[in-house]
Amino acid sequence: MSDTKDNLILIVDDTLLNLRLLSHVLENGGYKHIKAQNGKEAIELAESKKPDLILMDIMMPGMDGFEAVHKIKSKNGLEDIPVIFLSALTETDDKIQAFEYGGVDYITKPFQKEETLARIDTHLKIRNLQKQLNDRIDVLKDREVELSRLNKKKDDLVRMVSHDIKNPLTGIIGLVKLMRDTDDITPEERKHMLSVIENSGNDLLNMVHEVLDRESKKDVPESLDLVDIEIVKLIERVISMNKAKSMLKDIELVHNVEPDGLRATLDQNKIEIAINNLVSNALKFTPSRGTVSLSVNQNKAKNTILIEVKDSGIGIPESMRDDLFENEIKNSRKGTGGEAGTGLGLDIVHLYVSLHNGNIRLESEENVGTSFFVELPVKPSPE
């Protein structure tokens, strides 16, 4: 606990003799203090100096001690300053009124030096303890805010990664079950399925590792880690992650990138997650023997790349389109293969595209198919 001699005391009395006497007592006690001879001056000093304790006379001309204390405590930051009233008034009603106005103690004049110093020291110690408690509360509040931010960041990461890998994992598990339960698979077909499972699994594992590693190091979850990437490699990894699912549902999964060697400065993790989300959704809502295509083209005039994910699926009802990129729960529905309705995850896609200063739109016709178009600047701003 800090020494009470480090605290500042404001003494208020309209009688100069009383003011000098109080000042002398405090000086001998080793206390720092400032003086005021009326309520107006007391208010001004309280605002400018912010004392740790006020010794307030009651009977003063113009503005009495009660009114002065009321005005002091009505000001922001001064409401917790303890006030000891010093007065010649001895009636019980006067003392009760003093406590009603926020006084913590009442000393009757003429005061006893030792008693007054003891009461001052006690209330200053209480004041210092309260300050320490408030400081610790502020620290705990800051920690609570930080923990809340970290928990949100963790939840966002878990949701982002788990949503993005569910469909590919379903495909991997489905192929394993197919190999286990079907006797008429040729050795070549089995070898091909194992290769798809291995590649899909490795790509999924790499994606999870990279996302967790990069995102966990960022102070702001919605910040970008821009790197120069070759678009075809990103697209091929998305295709690989979803190959097992396409085989399981007997959906043709094709891709095309033009021109060859197309590059862009993007946050690889976020754009890969966004595209993977669109492809996995397309597979989810496309019936067997359908087609899902992923194409990328460059628009040199606009200095953008256009990514299209097109399917021959069940389409998106008009009623779902208004808030399709905002309401994950409302837009949840089962896939054509009975896949669990855990939401489309398009809010994540929209967020990541927007962070790149890009835009996303869709064209859809029920029972015909859906196309999502993502347009991204080749060199987006990190803002």
C-alpha cells in the first residue's frame, strides 16, 4: 500500500484562522494539502487538482459546504473523493445531512489534533485501497476483453476450418466405405481411389496446418497476408481436396485457368477457403452424374481475375437469395446426397472476398444449376 503522505488533501474553510490551523496540523502530520476559502474555489481546485480527500467546513457564506460537496460529486471523476465534514454544528440532524450529501466522516469543532489525523489517515488508506481495487478491476476488464477477442478468433478459426473440410472429408470417408463394401472394384480402380484419398487427405491436412499457423499469428483475424501466388496451383489444390466427394457422388469435377501462368497477389489461405467453400457447396447441391466446373479468367482491362464455380445442381430458391451471404443458419439445408444441413458458409466467402476489395454475385435457376462469380483485383489493397 502506498504511503498516505503521498496523497493530496483539500481543506475548505471560510475562516482564515481555522484554515491556518488545519494547514498547520496537516503540515506537522506530513500531509500534502491545498486550501480554499469558499465553495466556488473548492470546486475549481477539486476539478484541477483532483485531491484524494476533502476536509469541508459546512457554514460558509454564499455556498455552504453541503452544496459545494454536491456540486463536486456531480462532476465526472470526482464522485468518489471522500469528504470529511468539519463543523461547529453538533445536532444529530446536521450530521445525518452531512452523510446524506456523501460525507464519509464528521468531525466537530473544535477538533482534536490526534483524532483528526487518525481519521484522515484511516480514510486515506481506504481511498488508496479502493484505487488499487479499481485498478485491478480495470486490468481484469482488459483481460476479459482480450480473452473474449481471442475466443472469438478461435471460434472463427474452428468454424472456418471445420466448415471447409466437411464435404471433402465426407468424400474421403465415402470412398473408403465404397472400397470396403464393394467386391467388383478392379485393382486399377482401387489404386486410383487410394491415390485420390491420399492426395485429398494431404491437401486438407496442409490447408488446416497453414490456416491455423498463419491465422493464429495475426492480431486481427480479418487482416490479410498477401503473397504473390500462381493461381493454377491454388485451383488444383481445391480440386484435389474435393475429388473424393465428386467421385463418390459420380459428379464430373473439371477446372480451367487462363492464361497459363496467371498470378495474383492474394491472401492464399482466405481465397483458397472461399473457393473451396463454393466448390464443396456445388458438389453438395448437385445430384449424381452432374457437373461442377471451376474456371478462372483474367480481365486485363479491369486488372481483375474472375473466378466462376458452376454446377448443374438443384439451384437456389429466390426466397434464400436476399441474405444468402449473411444468414448462415437460415440458409442451412441438406444436400442432394443427404449431406447434413450445416449452413452454406457463404458469409465466410463474402467476408474474405470483401477483404480483398472484390465482389461476389450469383446466377441461379432452380433444377438447372447455379454459378457463383468472384471478381478480385490482381493486386488488392490490404485495407
